[in-house]
Amino acid sequence: MIELEFHGAAGETTGSMHLLHADGLSVALDCGLFQGSRNETLEKNLTFPLPPDKLSAVLLSHAHIDHSGNIPGLVRDGFTGPVYATSPTCDLCDIMLADSAHIQEEDARYWNENRAQRPADYIKPLYTLADAEASRSLFRKERYDEPVEFAPGMTARWLEAGHILGSACLLVAIHLSKPIHLLYTGDFGRSGMPILRDPVCPLPQVDYLITESTYADRCHPNPADMEAELVAIINQTRAAGGKIIIPAFSVGRTQTIVYYLARAVAEGRLATLPIYVDSPLSTGATEIFKKHPECYDAEARDFWFQQGDIFGRGLVTYIADVEQSKRLNDIKEPCVIIASSGMCEAGRILHHLKNNVENEKNTVVIVGFQAQHTLGRRIVERREEIKIFGRMYKLLCRVETLNGLSAHADAADFARCLGPIAKGLRAAFVVHGEERQLPAMRDILTTAGCKTVHIPAPGQRFEL
């Protein structure tokens, strides 16, 4: 019997994890960290659909924490199997999982020292740096487009997804009692985005499809327009004497913003001003981006040849040291501060928001998707007050949202890349979306000819 079981990101947008059960083996497609409110986060991230020591392998689509971030948790609970991923994804996970563990440890320490009223209130980190370090030896670097046998009679290929560096759609072929081909999109990217190659489009014909749906209910603005709008926002805020605060994911979005600003300065569209990337993870991730120019598109390669670097050498100050980060609060002149996390749930961005959201001269620029119940979503919704570190702050600053920078496919991208294969599908499964996006993705597939489209609930299983 061959079955799919849905665990994380079924009916929601974070914590992706789907299980393939075949021939007595169980393999995970991604193993992400759920991100949201503390109590819900703890419960979901400590729960796996099966004992981790019964899991044979993990096939990883990309390095974003909501897809890779609970691998150390698997290891903590007994998983010893291989984690297969592209080479850039493995390199990114080296630093991202350690960073995630550090955040878990620091969050627990802060809570226990400052918020807990008694020992019974103490919390433990979801996992530790030791767990993250133990997971490193399990990663196996694979090449794009080359099949890898991860179990007898079962192979996987990684196809360019164009979402972040190293991201891939997983094409799984099962040759047991009957041949079955399964495609998992992971997070599917967009054509024409900066730095990275375009995703494979159309995707190959398969029997079964698991697809994300993050932006299936809308079409994005042109990313080229977003570059011009970002420059305009910076110029307007600088004229008002304010700072520009940009919460950005350390991997992908930060590099895109820096690339845009470096090009704007090089082309004379933006006068030089202080630009800070305040994140050790972003600094490390940028170095990994520099290691993999084979993943760049033609435009980024041309800029690389012209400038010797595409990430603001001599223009951008990358900050890892905590004391340097604190000194940014003393800057009075206009500047750009880019810091993680992208949904404003942890990291140094919280300190910059705390110190800047009550000043009307400043601007917070939201450049990525903000899941429900996150601080980033509350900022986008322009709540009158927001809670940071247990204290309420008035949201008086300007807030701008640039959805055109999203690295997720939109409705038009899905129709173009999945539409051609929809008629040939036996069934499709729609995940990684909220209540409007999930049925919108179903409608795209049924309109294109797919007769059976499921929106699975957590724990639901389907025989293939």
C-alpha cells in the first residue's frame, strides 16, 4: 500500500511536513517549524505523526525554517536517517538550524529569567544547539535534475523551484507493485524575479501533485515596480528625516533587498545612505549566496561580472556583533536597517521595531508574507498598538507593504506552470495556504481539468 499522510501546513501556512508511506517505509517531505502563538507553537512542534526513529529519510525542498526547522527536533527524538537536499540547501541549513536552535535557547532563557513567576512556569527550548549540530551529519548534498534512490524502488529528483537559493520541487518516482509519480512543489517561485533562475515551467506530468497555495487567490505586482517603489519609499522617508526598518527573512528576501539597493545606487537612482543588515544569519547566508553563482540568472551574473559582487560591497554594513546592533539605536540620521525575522516573531528586528514604531517620521516596510497571529500580520493590519517583549507600543510610524517582492507563485504562475499537467493528474492535494487561498488553488486546478482535488486536514491519509 502507498499512502500520503498530511501533518504540518495542512490547512495552514507553516510547519510543512507530509509523509509518504510505501512498502513499509515512511519518508518525510520537509520537516518544518510551525510559527505562531507560543502555546500553539509548542504543542505542534513537539508532536510528530510517527516516532522519529521509524522515519526512513527526509526529502527536503528548501532551507526556509518553516520547511526545514524541525529537523533537529526529529534528531532529538531519535531520527538517524539521511536528509536529502540540494547543495545550496545543505549549506544554508548548516547555519539556519544552528541559528534557530540559538533562538530557541535564548527565548527559553529570557522567559525563565524575566517572565516566569515560579519554577513551574519554566520552559525548555524546542531543541538545542547540540541537536542542530547532530543533524548536520545527516545531510546529503544532491544535484539538481539527477535522480537519487532514497529507498529500494524509489527515487527523487530536485527541480528548480526559483523560490530561494537551492529551492526545489521534489519529483518522486515509486516503482513497486505499480509505477507512481508524485510531484511536491515545496514553495514554488516566480519567473522574472531577481538573482535566481526561473522555476521549471511547465512542471512535468505526474500522477499525483502536492502543491502550495500561499498566493493562489491573487496576482502580484511586477517585481520591477517593487524595486522602484522601495527606492521611492526610502527617498520619502529620508526627506522626512526618518529611518527605514525592513523586517526580512534572512535567506532570500534580505539578499533581494540588498541587490535592489546596490543596483539603484550603481545606476544613480538612489543616493548613498547608511544601509545595515543587522543579522548574523543574514550575513552568513549572503556568504553562501556568493558561493553559488551557478544558481544566478543571467541579469545577476552580468551585474556580478560588472561589480565583482551583487550584495553591496562597500555600500552595506553587515552586523553580527550584539553591541554594534545596539548602537544602531543611537543613530539619528536617516538609514536603512534590514533585520530578521521576516514575520517579526523573534530576532533583532523586535528591538528595532520597539525603538522606532512610535516615531511618525520612520517607515516600516513589510516585504514578505505575514502569517496569521504573527506580529508582522498585526503591523500590516495597522493595529493601533502592538505588543513587543510584553509591552504595548503605539504604531505611529508609516507602514508600507510590498507584496510584489514575494518569492511565492501567484494565481497566474500556478495556472501557467500547473495548468498544463492538471488533466493528467489522478489527484491533487492543496496545502500551505489560508482559508481563501486553499479553495482558490483548488479552483485553478479544477478549471484546468483536474477532476480530484483534496484540501487535506492534519492527520488525513490518502491511498495512492
